[in-house]
Amino acid sequence: MLIAPSILNADFANIKSEIDRVSNSADWLHLDVMDGHFVPNLSFGSAMVRAVKQNTSLPVDVHLMITEPEKWIMDYVSAGADNVSFHFEATNDSVEIAKKLKSRGVNAGLAIKPATPFHAVADILFNFDLLLIMTVEPGFGGQKFMTEMLPKIKTAREFINASGLKIKIQADGGVNLETIKSAAEAGADVFVTGSVVYGSNDPSQTIDILRQIISSQ
Ligand code: DX5
Ligand code: ZN
């Protein structure tokens, strides 16, 4: 079970100290790249990924919400990303991109929007290290967790286990103290947590509490 705080709600002017606030408790740092096309919002690009990488020893988990990710992935590899997830809906070349990432020693993640059913990606999943299931519409932090995505997480978990694959399932969007347990029970094993962590007074303690919730029976 891994907790990956999203820095989307962090103070970008003090990114080093913002990273330090979670460095003893987070497993990965999740970086949401938004291009203003694939999603209506604009966030940051590979320069931010490089800056974060230079200021942390945590794995850097990049979530690309951009059109034509095939044009840009190498910028994120060069910036030092450890994982790069891109959207299935944004490209016709998902498997090619995964191969390219893996040839550079980077973990490949396939992200799917709420409207994309699991069966659309089942056949190509073996090419990936990570399946990112959006539990909100991508674009903004602070939205409400879509409980109707829980059956999708469950289906993905059953498929992955039955196939003997070692692919992590990441729940992204609206994961907080109230919703993390149901995401874990459905089968997610990586939890992106944005506003609940950086919106709290003590981000590190909040991560510890989230961890306790998922490990309690
Ligand atoms: C949404 C992003 C999420 C989001 C997480 O497009 O992919 O990573 O910022 O933030 P919260 O936890 O606030 O939903
Ligand atoms: Zn994300």
C-alpha cells in the first residue's frame, strides 16, 4: 500500500519545503501535468518535474493529462521521472509509449478516465507497471470521489490477480480520510492524495492517519 501525495495543492514558490513536509511519510510524490487541452486546467511541465526530482529522494510519479503524450514523454524521462502515466484516451500509441518508457528504465502507467471501462484496456495491460484509475474527472484537485468507480477497481484487481500480473492499481481523485478505505477494499494499492494532505496543517501526520485507515481491518 503506497501513498502518493499530489503536489498540485502545494505552494509552488516554496516547493523544496513543501516536499520536505511529506518526505518522511510519503511513498511517492505524484505530479499532475495538465496541458489545458486534454483537461481544461493548466498546471506545470517537465521543468517542475526536474525541480522536484532534484529536491527529493522519493520516487517521482508523473501523471500526464496531455494530448499526444508520445510527443512529450522523453522530456519527462530526461527530467528524472521514475513513473510516467499517460491517458489511454489521449493517444493511439499506448503500447509503443509503454515500450519506450520501459526501454529507458521508467515504469509505465496507463491512466483511464471515469468513462473508459476497464475492458477497453484489459488486453494491453500486461505492457504496463501501473494502472491509474481516475476516481474524479481529471483536471482539478479537491473534487468528490466517484464511488461508482469502485466496481472498476474491483474488476481490474480481479483481472490482474487472475492473470498473475504484477501491476499496481492507483486510485486518483477525491481520496481522503472517508474514501480511502473503500478504494483499498476494492483493490487499489496506490493512493493519490491531494487536497487532504496539502490542505491539512500537518501533511505528514495526515499521511500516517491515511495509512492507519487502510491497514486497519
Ligand atoms: C486530478 C488529479 C489528481 C488530483 C488529486 O486531475 O489527477 O491527482 O489532483 O487531488 P485530490 O486528492 O484533491 O482529488
Ligand atoms: Zn493525478
